[in-house]
Amino acid sequence: MKKISWFEATSIEEAQRETNATVSEVLDKESGNGAIIKSGGIDVLDLMKESLIAPDKIVNIRNIPDLDQIEYDTKKGLKVGANVTLAQIESSADIKSNYLALHQSVAKAATPQLRNMSTIGGNLAQRTRCWYFRSIDHSCFRKGGTTCFAKNGENEYHAIIDNGSCSSVYASSVATALLAFEATLDIATPDGKSKQIKMDEFFVPPWVDSSKENVLKPGEIITAVMVPPFKKGTKSYYIKQGARASYDWALADVAIVLEMSGTRCKNAKISLGAAAPIPIRAENAEAILTEEGVSQASAAKAAESAMEKANPLEKNGYKVAIFKTIIKRAIERTV
């Protein structure tokens, strides 16, 4: 077994000095094996066990102070430190009261044991769970190859939208809720500054760059997730459909955030996970709710609209019906 160095970072600056690669880059053997960061470390450890990465050094940021706090202010909104665990988010009364869909998405993520370890920053930065990507025997499109083996293979869990070049789906269910809430990520940059990136700008679709799922560069570290203040009349709901009721990766999930004024819908956000290689917004469906209001009829119409671009593969056509059902159900449960 290869020997790996371990560095215990006590500050963001220290971690950045010791890091020279992203997890995506060390997957590319031609780029060297480098030094990468880890927080909860679940995905990093999985990738190592699967023999997909063999870093020279792991820089642990799990114990850096001030990254494990949840702050809520009625005027400023919600700030969740990157090292906050999913279990902490699940147990937050402020999040459950004001950002229900986020609370629900976390409560449905993995097992209690994993939620105790998984951090929000690591959860958002994890790589796809496509079994062809995770197999050392398949040099797939995301690993620099020319073939998406899921296209004509075992694709029952794969993308039904935007699945032309790569049919993998994004692994994080929490990202689905954060996209609907229009969250922003605070990212520390190697020059000692920070930048804010909106959730819909964080993800990288495979037709833009197949080697990674997000925009993080070497030395850039997620420090916090920020969600805008809760607006009066806003309601949200999240539904995840998995193969098992207890825990599993999502076959389909949806997050709905509606800003209501009486029966009128002033603003609607509908985000879908496990539908495409990245979490996506169903903007045409959102427009139906703002134009027609929220009712059983408009919910059904919005669900149909959200699936208009679906192009299922041989074995995952069932996901279209699932999405239509849970989109409609989630909208109805906000009223």
C-alpha cells in the first residue's frame, strides 16, 4: 500500500499552503497524485478504496475553528459553516422552521452514521456515484475516455435530461434544496481573499468539462453556505424517492420554494436532483405557478412541463413518471 502523508491544518491559510490539487485532478494520473483536502472524508476515502485516487498527502481541514457553526439572522439569513455536519443541520430548529426543504433533504441523506460524519462542504464537493465512473475497469467519459458506458449498459439510476455526453447524476440531494433556495457558497481563494459563487454557477456540466463536477480550483476551499433571509409567505418542501424507504441514493428528488401572497405565487423555484448530470431548475414549470397560481391543476401542469425535455435511456424511463408524481406532490404540500 502506498504511504500517504497526513497534515492537520489549523487554519484555512495553512491548508491552502499544503494543498496543490483538487480531488478531480488527482484522478488524472498524468497530473500526478498531489496533496488534497478532506473534511468528513467519506468520498475521499471511498475513492481511495476504489483505487481511483492515491494522493501523496491528505490535508485535514475538519478541525479548523469557526467552520462548524450555524448562524441564523432574520435580516441576514442563514450561514452554515463548511464543516457543519448534516446531523447538525438536521437538528437545527431555525433551519427546520424557516428552510423546511433543506431540513428534509438532509434528513433523507444517507444513514444517521454518515450524517454524523458528512460535512456540508464535502457533501457538495463529492463526485458522481455512477458505477462506471467508480470502476477502475472502465475508462469512461468523465475519466478522460470517449465512452459513456451507461448509455448502452446498466443505466436505471442515470440521467434522463441533458444526458448526451455523460449520463451520470450528481450525488448530493442537499444540493437540490440549496439550488431551490438560491444559496451562495463562500469560497476562500489562495490569494487570501474570498469569493461568492451562486449555487447555479458552482456546478460544471460534463459537456463543458467532463473531468469535474464543480468550479473549485487548487487551493480554493468552501468555507460556508449562505441562504437568503426567509421571506414572509415563503413555503418549501422536498421529496426524495429512493429504491429503499430507509436510505439510498435518490432515484429522483425535488425541492420546491414558493413565495406566496395569499393564493398568488409571487416567486417559484423548482429544482430537480438525479435528473441530469448536475442539479437543474425547471424554469418552465416555475413560470406556470407564477402565472396560474398554485392549485392541483397547476401542480399537475408544472410537473408535466418539468419533464418535457426528458430523454430517458433504455432502463430508466420509469424515472419520468416518478418525477411527475413527486413534483406535483411537493407543490401540493406547500399549500
